[in-house]
Amino acid sequence: MAKKTSKNKSIKDITKSTDFFDKADSFFSKRSTIWLVVSLACTALFGLLIFDMKVSVGGDDSAYILRAFRFIKDGMFPAFQAPLYPIVMSLIIGVIGIKLTVLKMLSLMFLIVNIYFFYRAFKDSAPPSVFFPVLLLTGLNHFLLYYGSQTYSEAMFIAVQSITFFVVFKSFFNKPLEDSEIDIRQHYKLFLVAGLWMFIMFLTRKIGGGFLLALLGYFLLHKKWKHFLYSGIGFGAWFALYMLVKLIFWGEKLLNVGAQENRILLKDPYNKSKGYEDLAGFFDRFIGNSQLYLSKHFLKFIGLKDEMSITKSGLVATLIYLVFAVSVVYVYRKNKQILLTLIYLAIMLGLTFILLATKWDQGRLVIVYAPLALLSLLTGLYYLFKTSFLKKFQAIFVVLVLCLFIPAFTGTTNKVKGKLMNLRHNLSGDMYHGYSPDWENYLKMCVWAAENVSEDVMIAARKPSMAFIYSGGRRFHGIYRLPSQDPDTLFNKLKENNVRYVIMASLRRTQK
């Protein structure tokens, strides 16, 4: 009888020790497959409903297509920015030609792949009551879904990023190897496979090399010297092979530092005469970009700021940094995977904020890190609310997390309403619907010029990559900004490139 009483008491004590987070975690874990399917369905459905069949007026997305075309047709290596995305697109172009809709659908496929591997990487690495809401929020977030119908590299990068986290977690965290247990003859494949995916990140977006720095920093922090050494060798082996292939087929040596890297170092990326940035300037960049991307773009992603808002706040950015610091403290001994994620975010966002000029101010530069940032910050707060002092407020925390769905869902449904009309017109064959009248006329003028001017004559245009796509592959000479040089010099330069016609917007002076 005494044994029975003791057993009942122990069960009662266990029941008492179960807090609200434990119950919420159990609820989400038991339905993990459902959350995955719903998230995949949201990405596919809403991605199609807000699908944009046009190229953006910025020109960067169409420039990726142009580089892909030049690679497959002319053998010109896409050295500007990172080469892998244009190379992947070139495989499609080589088979079916420039089919804009197909190339855009490739981006949507990448977003779907991202959801699946984001799930595989973090479902057992983050608290379920935090992870599954973030997963679903990522699947229906229109800021991210926008890149599912664009030919920017963001969609491919976020997919490769999730795959890399999955591979690294599976290789080094599920069954962590102690230094003394590493046998390079037995475990070399782990380091080569992880090194391959980190290298693929680098080829997709040059800043992707930051994952290697994050992993090396993690191993250094935990004094895993062999992990540190072999990870670097695993990445270095693929990098050396890549450089050898470039040297053999394209004759490009070393890192081939080009225009993109040089522009980063300029005070004004569009005006070289202002000179190069100094140390104080890079510090100012970090402060300014922290305010822009944390207090503006990140808050837009999680639905706490209107899409059209242009306001930024140093106070909000500081608060986010404080939450980040709290997350590091509470995650450090409790969750190794999220700790690596936080190190990765610190490196990637730190490099972005330091190297980018504040005038760029483009959400796409950090959108790929937003789901990871939200997951990591909420995980840190999750462990904070596990403390005895805040445990009684756990239900409020979960409710607040779930409330993030309201602005995310309404924002996406509103975006669907605005996009459906354009999509209907585009599907019916009107590929110009949705552009402003000036852009529509500009593109029609490019098409007319391509059809009526002999192929042996070069035409200059402000947006040569857009003109290239809408004209069906006619090549144009680019004049990206209004030349500020004497007429003879400009004329001779155009003549050297066989330019006889120039397409440009009309310049009107207001009469006083």
C-alpha cells in the first residue's frame, strides 16, 4: 500500500512540473506533419496567387537571365555577383530558350524546397511551440513569397541555406563526435558533404561563405579543434576544385575581385569620384543599416509595420539587439543548433550592415535571414519564459506568437487581391499589364526597335537586360546613367560599340 502511495505521489509531482510550454510543445509535435503540409500548401497556393509574370523595373532580375543566356550561348562565365544561379537558369534556357514564366516558376520551386528543409533542419532543433508557428508564418508571408515569382537569387539562396543547416545539423549535432573519436578515414564524407553545401551557398551568393565562418566560430567556441580543421579543409577542397576549373576553362585567376566588390568599398557606389569609405564610414553604415533593416524591414516581415512605412528607429533596433543578446545567453547551454544559427545571423547581418551603402535600402538583401532571425529570437525568449520568474506568463507568450499570423495572413490576402487582376491579363497574353504607362511604352519601343532595326546594328538602352527579354533575345548596349562627358567622347564610345540608335526616356523641362 505504501508503494502505491509513493507511486501516485511521483506521478502527481511530474504532472505539476509540466508547464504551459510543455503542453504547447506536445500539441504542435503531435501534429508536425500537418503543419508541414499546411506550410507547403500555403507557399504553393499563395505563391501562385500573387505570381508576377513581369520582370521588375529595377533590372537586376532580368540581368540574371541575361548572364545565364550569355553563359549557355557564348560561354561567358557569370563572374559578377555569384555564378551558380545564372548557371542553373542557363540549363533551362539551353533546353527551352528564354521562357520567362518557367524561369520564374523555378523560384517558386526553391521556396517550396526551403519550407521542406527548414522543417527537416529545425523540427527537432527548436521548441515546437516556437518552430511550427514560424514555419507556417514563413509559408504564407507575402514578403518572402514575392521572390517566388522573381528571377533574383534570393529564392535559391534561402533553399540552399536551409539544406545546409539540415546537412550540418545531421552531420555534427545529432550524434556529435568528440575530437578523440574523429577518424578522418571514417568521417571524411561528413566534412566533404557539409563543405560542399557551404560552398554551394558561396556560389549562390558570395556572402554565403559566412556559413563557414559561423561553423568555424562555433567549433572554436567549443574547442573542437579537429572539427574546426576538417571543416575548413572540406570547404577548401571544393573551392580549390572550383578555381582549377575556372582556370582551365576561363583562365580566371584567384578570386576575380570585380566591379561588385569595388562598389562596396566606395562611399557612393554610383559616384566613384567621392572616393573610398574609411573606418568611421563603415561604422556609420552599420548604425544606419541596423536601423533600416531591423526597425523597418524586419518589422514589416513579422507584420508589426505597414508595408509602405519608411520610418526607422534607433530605439527599436537597439531593443532587437538586446533580445538577440538575451537569446545568446539563454540558448548557449540549452540549444547548440540555435546557438550556431545565432552565430550565423551575427556574421551574415553584421557583414551586410557594414558592407552595404545605406542608400540601397532593399529588403531583399536580408529577407533570406528573416525566418531564422524570428525563430532564434523567439527561442531565446522561450527559454527566458521557462525561468521560474516568468513561467506564469508562458500562455501570454504563445498567444502573442500566434497573433503574428493575423497581419501575415491579412497582408498576403490583400496582396492576392491586388495581384489577381494583373495575373489574369498577363495569362491572357498582355505581358505589359501592370506596368506604368511610361514603362509599358519604353518596353514596346524596345520591341519595335528590335523588330525593325537590322541585327548587325547595336541599339543602346537604359535597361538593356529588360529590352533583351521583351524583344525575344535581341542584345542591347547599356547606358545605365545619363553620361556627363563631352559629346565627341560619348559619340566615339558609342561608335566603337556599333551603336546607331539610343532608346531613352524623354527629358522635359518645366517652364517657369
